[in-house]
Amino acid sequence: MKAFAIAAIITSLAVPALAQGDPAKAEANKAEEQKKKESEQIERAYKEMLKRTTREQPVKKTDPWGNLR
């Protein structure tokens, strides 16, 4: 019974340490989130640029012989 109690105490003390996780994984997750945010910003900027270029260039048909007729 004594051994079981000691094992339970050791286990209960070790659980919070495992819950903290690996710092290297936390760094990798932060880097991955940063890359994801950057790619979203690039995608938004690209879409905005496409919207601006299509609005700024109206479709005009020119008639090169219009002045001669």
C-alpha cells in the first residue's frame, strides 16, 4: 500500500510537468502561425491589387480611323 501511495504521489507531481510541453514544439508552432499570417496577408494584398487593376482599366474600344471618316 505504501508503494502504491508513493507511486500515486510521483505520478501526480509529474503530470503538470508533462502538460507544459516541449519548448521546441512551441517555437515551431509560433513560426508556423507567423508563416500562415504572412501568407494570408500576401493573399489579401494580391486580391486587392487584382481588384484595383480591373477597376482602373476600363474597356474602351478605339477606332483608329474615326478621325478620317
